[in-house]
Amino acid sequence: MNAQALMLPLLMVFVNCFTQPGFEHFQNFLTAHIALLGLQHCVTEVMRFTGIHHRLHWTTPYVFLRQGRWSCREVSQRLLELLTARLTLFEEIILALDDTLVKKSGKKFFGLGYYPDPTDKNPGAHKRRVLGHCWVVMALLWEKAGRWFAFPIAALLFVPEKICPRGWKFLTKIELAVLLIQRMRWAAKRLVLVVDNLYAKAQLIGIEFPEKKVVMVSRLRGNAALFELPKPRKGRGRPAKRGRKLSARQLWLRRSKRRKLNVQIYGKTVTIEAFVGVVMPSRTLGDQPILVVIFPQRRGKKKMNVFFSTDLEMTAERVLELYAARFQIEELFREVKTAGGFGDYRQRSFQAIKRHATLCLVAYSLLRLLSVSVVKAEQIAAEPWWSPKGPPSVTRLRRAFFKALGISFSLHSEPKPHENLRLQEAA
């Protein structure tokens, strides 16, 4: 089966988001972001890959990114509706929120700031900063046959307060995460937010939607302050919101509250002895009780792992499984930045940068949706000698699109005298 024939119905979902010429540019960019292998996903390579430079002026795709009449928000909304319908997520949607760094350098790039590099493992890395863009990304998590998959939906650029231009409202990463959720229209009745401890804040927990329940699953630091549930006040005065302060280790030492949990994480079944109970968190998480799961770390029994859920009826096994599924967003960052062209933009304006990032995320989500929809890898024609079992991976789909378009690897490496006047003169 031709990979293009499978992708065409997915692209037609976005047809009403663009004008007629704009949708043609959208198809060209999506095709290039899907099929480019080992090449920069910049506008020049997109034009050469799709061949539109033979009939359109080279500035036209730049105008599409910078001044085109289309909205990233509406494109993300159509993508969400497509994923909700294809994956039948009308009861519960699980979302992962995190930020990622894209290294960039240049005087005229909008929103550049200095951030710690998480990939730097050398001594003193926590003191060093690198120049780049920080993106807050929202991805949908979905489970199939014990495996979790991540579908990126939208991203917003974090701009440090010191470099915000005049008239630009500064928003923290937590506020950007809240904006990503609130700007979308959700069909499901329940939203589960899976975040790391840096995003576990009361502002994100307190999101309210009409007729929708929002639940957070995250973790706390091992030395986080926890409190017992308040006891009813007998005398006059305002009732207490929190009881006696306790540490995670003090709760773990309560043997009567320990339970053995059989948890399926990272493709394995693990048995964990953990404390499971309802406590009150610190004020950074608000004033509602949380369900905590506490157990010691492997390397040192004195340090504790503390996971929590704002849904008191959620099982402890489900809390650990959902947080383990959050790792898929890290895999997503690695794939979109290495092979998906997420950080290959060369435009300087905010509008063009944001639209490039949105198109890269849409391309990856469509590839991932196609990979979980195809039953067998043999349905995708890539290479006859490569026939792995099970559904095709995103990499296999990229190679299948590359082959279906009839592109040669030498297309971008050989000189192009028909495109360069100096090469024509030399020839």
C-alpha cells in the first residue's frame, strides 16, 4: 500500500484552516517534514524536496510562514479533533506537559535566552547556560497493548522577562501550560495532566472547565512537606486546613499503611512495597487533599520517591503507570529534534518560528497516528529486505514516504547548476 494514499485523508482534515494557495503550501511543508531524512527542515530544502522552486518564487513559502492567513491554534484544534475521533478518546484524555530546549544563536532571533542544557553531563553543567529557545509542549498520551505513545498537539515559546519586547505580556512556563490547555476545545469528559515536579503547581491544578474534571498526576521532591488531614475544630475560630506536618520518610515508616503493588512500567511488571494514603500537600499545590504513593529509591533507602494524584479514587498502580508513561514525551522531544526538524527553523520572526514548530508537531502526530493505525509493517512499502514484525515505526514510515516520492539521497548532495548561475557559468 502506498504511504501517500494513507496520509492524504489525514491531510484533508486541515483543508478548511487555509486558503487554496495556503493549503498547497501546507501540504508541501507537511510532506517535507514527514519524508526528509538527515537533512535540514528549512524552507530551502522544503522547496527543493517538493520541487515548488521551479514554478514559484523562492520568497513565497517564507510569506506563508510569516504572513499567511492561517492560525496555529486552529490547526492544533483540528489535529486534536482528528486524534480524538481516530483513537476514540471521548471519556478521558491523558496529557503530558513539559518544556524542551532548542539551541540557537543569532542576534535577530526572537525570544532567545540562556538556559541550562539537560544533555550536558560534564562536571559543572548546572552552572553553565546555553543560548536557545525554550518551548512548552503539550502532547496526548495513548496506550495500546501495554505500550504508550505520544502525539504532540501544540507548543508555545517561552520568552524570558528580561528580553520581552514592548507590549509583550510575560508568561511563566506554568502560565503557558495553562494557556495551552484552556485555548483548546476538549470533547472528553475528563482530563488527566501528567507532569514532572516543576509543573506541579496550584495554578495548573486549579484549572476549571465546565462539566469537565481535571486531574493531575505528578511527583514531589523527597523532602517535600506533607501534612495530615485536619481534625474538626471543637471551639471557635476558623477551621484548620492542614494537620500535623510529616515527612515522606515518616509516612513510609507506618507499616500498617504499606501495600504491595504490581505495576507494569516500561514493558515490565515490577513489585513495589509502598505507602498509600491521603494527605494534605504544601501551599504550592493548593488546599485540596492528594493521594500519595511513597517508597524508597533503589540506591539509597533514606531517599524517598513521592508520587501523587489529585484524584483520591485513582488506584496506586494507575498513578505509577501514568507517571511512567510521561517518559514518552522525552522520546518525542528526541525524535522531533533529531529527525523531525523541530529546531531547524532559520526564520527570525516570532510568527514564522511558531508556525514552523506547529507544522513539525503536526507532521509527527500524523506519522504516529498512521503507525498505530496500520496493523502490519508489510502494508507500508519501504525496503523488501526490512520487514520487522508488528506495526511500522515512525522511522519506517519516513523511509516509506521518502521512497514513495521517488527521492534520491544524492538529490541534496550533488551540485545543482540549473539552480545556480555561478555553477552554470563554471560548467
